[in-house]
Amino acid sequence: MFSITRDAIDPQVLAARVTTAECGACVTFAGIVRSMSDDLRPVTGLQYEAHDAMAVSEFERIAAEARERFGECRIAVQHRTGDLAIGEVAVVVAVASPHRKTAFDACEYVIDELKARAPIWKKEHYASGESSWRENDCHTQTPSGRA
Amino acid sequence: MFSITRDAIDPQVLAARVTTAECGACVTFAGIVRSMSDDLRPVTGLQYEAHDAMAVSEFERIAAEARERFGECRIAVQHRTGDLAIGEVAVVVAVASPHRKTAFDACEYVIDELKARAPIWKKEHYASGESSWRENDCHTQTPSGRA
Amino acid sequence: MRVRVLAFARVAEILGWTRSEIELSAGSGTDDLWQRLVTAAPALAPLADSTRIARNGRVVMKAEPLAQDDEIALLPPAGGG
Amino acid sequence: MRVRVLAFARVAEILGWTRSEIELSAGSGTDDLWQRLVTAAPALAPLADSTRIARNGRVVMKAEPLAQDDEIALLPPAGGG
């Protein structure tokens, strides 16, 4: 249900994986490579890397939190690494539950927390030839192990 | 972007239809036929009917409201009619936008309003052989034209 | 004056049809049409408050005069999704 | 004592490698390892506050002693999604 992959992601595969006969609702979030950065620079592609094992552990923790907060539901998360072109899917979160409110809330929670906490990094490549590592807003500032 | 169909619905087709190079987020809601009714009776299948033209007009109105409330986004809605089996997709709402908050909010708004307002009806068929028309909670009580 | 009436869901089951052409005297309104239907199918009466009436695709907020060839739809409470 | 170090993103670019085996004297901690890396690559110093250190898959909250064969990961601020 939780993985890092270097291959193309099919949101429908994850949606099917979480949906059972008891589920009346399936909410799927797909994060897609945009042609424009947040600071409005034309983007030619993205490069993702991850600490695969730690990222998967973080997905599991976040999903457990979501179930505790919003109610029983089935959650799948897949994030891609490597070089991605405009329009390609970088991440999918799929949540199925008996009722839709749980699925919406859990799906939004998982992607918000994933962006803040999962050990995954993104480098934007610009039409200008430049590139830069982009950091998400991180609401939890975790101390480090240096001192 | 807005339709009633008697054929199987593919959520991925709607997701692809709304996603452009400017969109970083696509949120898809699929409403699926459950094996259990809200009052916990085993369900064998559902039957949907609609006033097709009025339903499509209502989808368009609801989508326009969502864009006004939550910001620019691309919205597709498809609802199926006829006889549906457990696990089949009855309705899909797909929303793509540059940022995910708009897509989540608009998608949830559209399905909430669709259930309350669109002229679509659902009959549940139970394992017992009985059946009944099920009404959604309707937050807007519209006067009628009888008096 | 002849109008086309579309019935749905529970209302259609009570009436026994999903579409019908109904002849009304000139000057009739949506209220007269509803009364005509209740006379033919008294089981419809309890659904008066919950059934909305649409004329040519728009829900009417109070009784409206009808015109030749109008499409009148009888809409029970929504159950989609 | 030898530990395996994984570097990611900006940190990897500054160090010039993504994985390395580093020999440390017995009793060294995560703080000593970081200091060793900064000495080799001074451009790392400004990233001290933003870089988290994980030991065997768990982020350490303050300096911890290292053990033979530890996996130490240097994690810049998250950028996924």
C-alpha cells in the first residue's frame, strides 16, 4: 500500500487497491509535474530522490494518524523518484472509506503531511538551464543530532 | 465535461480531461456501489435514473459556484444511470488546479451539492428481495409549483 | 392545450408511467396539473411537499401558467451520488 | 568504527557523493560525524540548522553515540509531493 517507485504511477491501480465492497467513496489525489514553478519560472522537468525506506515508514505513520483522526479507511501512497517530465504523476494518495467525508479528510491530511515530513526531495529544472532544490513549507521543525 | 451516461465510468478518463500543464494537483472522487445500505441492509445492486438535461445543467451550475468559491480550476462530472452492481462506479467528480487546496475544496463541494440538488434518483435493491428509493439529506428546501 | 409530463422514481411508480402527454384546458397552471395527477393517483397526495415541479427545465417556485408543448418534470427529493 | 553515510539533495551536491563509508574513532557521536563532514566540505556549515540526521532510519533529536555499521542519513528539508 506504500511505496517509492522509479516507474510511472497509475492512480487507478492505487484506487482499485484500496476499494472494497464496503467502500462507497474513493478519493484520489495525484500530484503532477507543472510547467511553471511557484515563483513563475518555466519548468522543463523535475528530479526526485528519496530515502526509500524512511519515506515508506513515514507514509505508514501518516496513514495511521489519518485513520485515528478521521475514522476507518484504506489508504495507499506511491511516490515516484528519478526524472519526471511535465504532466507526469509524481505522487498519488488514494483513500477509500464507507463514507466520503472520511476519505476527503484523510486524503488531504496524508498529502499535506507527506509534503511536510517525508524524506523526499525535488529539484526543479528551468527553461533557463538553471535548477534548484525546492523545499516545502515544513510545519514541524525537528531538532537535529549535531549538538 | 458534464454528462449522464448509461455506460461504465472510467475515473481516469475524467482526470485526464481536466488536467493541463498548469495543473499541479488533480483530486478525483468516485462514488461506488456499496454492499451495505446506510441502515446496514445487504444490498445486491442499485438502480439510478435522472432527468439527464436538468442534471447536466445542475452540474454546470455547481461547478461554476465551486470555481467562484475556491478559485480557478477545471471540473468534470459524470454520473451513471441504469442498473449498477456492487463495486461499480456511480459518479465521478474530477478537479484539477494549480494548487491542491482548491482541488480538494472544489471536489468536495461539487459532490456534496450534487447529492443535495441534482435531479438523480437511486433505488436500492436488497438481498431480502425488497427495494426502496433512497433520498439524500437535502440542505436546500425548494418550494414547489403546486400552490 | 397539451403538455408533456415526465415522472421519476417514486412518483413514476405511483403514477404507473414515466412520460405522458396530458390535455389541459386553456389557462391551466402547474397547480391544476398536479391536482389532475392526484385525482388519478391519490397515493401521490402525501408527496406534495417533497416533489418539486420543473417547467421546461427550470424548477418553478410557485404555481405557474402552462403553455402548449411545455415539458413538466415531477422531481422527488434527490438521491444521486 | 566504520559507519555508512547517505547524503541527499543539496547536501549530496555539496559533499560530492550520495553514499560513503566513514571511519571514526570509538566513542564518536553524530555531532562528531557532522563536524568531520563540515571540515571536508565547509559549504555544509550553513545547512546545520535545516539538515536532520537519521540513525538507522530514525531521526535523532540530539547528538547520539554511533556504533559500528550504523546507517547515518543526512536529510535536508522535505521537498516531496
